[in-house]
Amino acid sequence: MSNLIAFDFFWLPEQFSGHSQSPFVRMQTRIRGECIQFPMRMIEWIQLEYDQITSQGYALGKFIAAIPIHKEQFKCGELIKLIDGYTIIAVGKIVAQRPTDR
């Protein structure tokens, strides 16, 4: 079990359902996988690398709920959606944590 998840993402521009603000550390969003075995969960973004020109980045998120998270529920390469309220603000995929992550 782990309470961290690393992911590459593309931040959707506001005109395409995204958010008017850029992503930031301590932001809280819901994360949802494409497969049924990946339940929707709340995460807090604890580490972030983001390029405003390309709208692409890398983030490390921490699951907020005390519900156990099993590695079978999220695998590297799995596609994800990051959601704020009812709005999809980013799409991405799960990646391996970097050795330099906290």
C-alpha cells in the first residue's frame, strides 16, 4: 500500500473545460482512473513541476482519505483525469516516482 501517486499531466486551458488558474502545490483535486478498479479519490498535490508554455507537468500527490489504497488500483501507464468539482482540469497518466521525490 502507498499513500502517494506520481503522474504526468496536461493542464486543460480554461476554454476547454479547464481551470483559470495554473496548478499549485497544496491544491486538492479528485483523481479518477479510466478503469473501473481505480476508484475516485481525493489527493493533495505535494510536489509539482509545471511548464506554463506547454501546459505539461509532473506532480506527486498524496491521498487524503484514510481508506487503504492498494497498488493494484493504480499502475504505471494508467490514464487518469484530475477533477475539481464537476470540471475535468487535467488529464494524464500514472508514472513511477522519481528517486528525488520526497
